[in-house]
Amino acid sequence: MLKLPGLIDVHTHLRTPGGEHKEDFASGTAAALAGGITLILAMPNTNPPLATLSVLEATRQQAQRSIYCDVGLFAGASPALVDQLPQLTNHAVALKIYLNETFGPLRVEDLPTLLACCRHWPTTKVIALHAEGPNVAVGIGLAAAFQRPIHFCHISRKDEIELIAAAKRQGLPVTCEVTPHHLFLTQADVPRLGPLADMRPRLAEQADQAALWEHLDSTIDCIATDHAPHTLAEKAAATPPPGVPGLETSLPLLLTAVKEKRLSLGRLIMLMRTNPKRIFNLPDQPDTYIEVDPEASYTLDNADLQTKCGWTPFAGMTVKGRVMRVVLRGQPVYDAGRPGQENKILAPAGTGRLLP
Ligand code: DOR
Ligand code: ZN
Ligand code: ZN
């Protein structure tokens, strides 16, 4: 058995409030534990979004009652609500700005709002961007002009990662994450998966994927799941919402890559624990670890999942490496191997801590 630190996912969608039929704090944090993740940062593109003090406070109360692992919330930027930003800083770990079209109501496309965000959000806390294509250059411009940390979510294209590498060479305070789906899937998987392969950013070409793997040891700071659950019925509809779940499949996929010598175990821990903790200034979790069976070979199966959406685009894929146990602050909270026991979650709801 391999003992590893509890992993951190800096990009999870938990859907409370307004999308609890897709996921809620209980099901989402149970899925995190099943994936070896003990701390997640939840995104603000809920309905209503986490962009006002009243919604943030009500959501925090919901969360504290329900969570099985530690959770921090992102506040969301929106042009109409930007004057509320100073009130949100104490209740959120970081600020998220959506520069491109994606799921949910949050979008910022005007310069005054971007400037207000950079001026009013404390420089001790990260601003994370959903930025695709040329908008990556916009984010680099903000980091340079304001000398403040900017984190790029789910970078997926060769040009984008090369631009970020250049910005880093200039010493700019930028960081970035990539997702497992962009590391393990490409446009070539779209005919097979249909709407189950639709997300933002969209799956890329093989050359883009190769560039991500090349930069995994250098430019890329984090691997984040962008766990974005939608129901199978919603995915089968005429205009399916973009997004795929990922909390429970990320570590098995990456451990398989470690087995195949595409990634070292040390680098995996940097990408999913050390760097996320440093970049987002997250607290220690003493006596918190996961136990993994690195030799367990199995086929990913929708029926095994904790996520409420009940599917994964990786179903049918054979992986090597299974999360067996999770211990949070000395308390066993997940056990995959208890004979005759259906329920693998050992912790009562509310065991997780809400940050900050
Ligand atoms: O595919 C995506 N789904 N990309 C996003 O940026 C949002 C996410 C969601 O919330 O479903
Ligand atoms: Zn996004
Ligand atoms: Zn996302």
C-alpha cells in the first residue's frame, strides 16, 4: 500500500445552490474522498452565483452542514455586482472571472469590471481566470500591470501554454492548471463520446495534448479536475450543457501514467498537493493522508461512482491504482475495502472544514 498526502483540487463545481440534482456538497465531497482528494475549491457559477454576500453566506451554511472533506469557495465576478466585491473577500478563498462563454450566468467582457476586480480583490488572494485563446494574453497583461497573482484555469492549447511559459520567463506572477480530460482525451474521442466529450475549453488536437504533457514538468503548476457534473438526461438533450465529472477518475488516470513512466509520483504530488496549497495559500491538514493500492488494475465503471451525475467519460478504460482509504485529521473518512459494506464513506456529514 502506498501512503500519499491528501490531494487538493482547486477547480470543482458542486452545484449548490440551484443545481443540486447534478451534485450537492454531500455527494461532491464524497466523490472527492473516493478520488483521494481531501480539499476542494468550489466554483461560483451556481444559480444564483456566489457573487453576493447573501448567497455566499447562505451557501456557506449549507456547506458546513454537509461536507465530508475540506472545502473553500470561490467568489464570482460579475459587472452588475462588482461593487459588492470587498464584502466577499473574507468569505472566499479566491476570485473567479469568466472571460469566455461557458456554463452558468457569470461573464466579464468589459475592461472597467476587470480593473475593478484587480483593484479591489486583495493581492494576497488569487484571481483565477477562465481564459481561452487571446484572453490568456489579457490575463498576463493584468498580472504584469497590477503585479498580482493570476491563475489560469484548465489551459488546453499549445499556444496558450507557450504564452504562459514566456510570461513565467519574464518573472510575471502567473500560474496555471491543466485537467485530466485534456491530458487523456482529444477531438479524436468526440465521435465515440458525443456530448459526453463536450466541455469548455473543448477537447483539443493531439499536438495540443502533447504540448501539455511536455510542459507538465515545468510550466504547469497544478492538475485540477474541473469536475463539472451534469445529468445524463441533460447531456442527451438538444443543447447539452458543457462539462464532465472528474473527481473520482483523476488520480487513477494519473497513477496509471506514473506506472507507464509518463509522470513521476513526486511530480504528481507537486501538481495535486504542494503547488495548489502554496498558490492558493491553503491551510495544513495535519495527520491527513490517503492509502492507494498501486497494483490494483480495474475498469472504470459508472456504477462505482459517488458523484450524483453517475457517469464518467472514462468508463470502460482500464486503470492501475485504486484509492483504498482516506484519513482526514486522524479520522478514517473513506474505506473502499470493507467486506460486505456498501457505504464507503465513514465520516458523518459536516466532518469537513469550510475555509477560510
Ligand atoms: O465545461 C465546463 N463546464 N466548463 C466550464 O467552464 C464550466 C463547467 C460547468 O460549470 O459545467
Ligand atoms: Zn472554466
Ligand atoms: Zn470549471
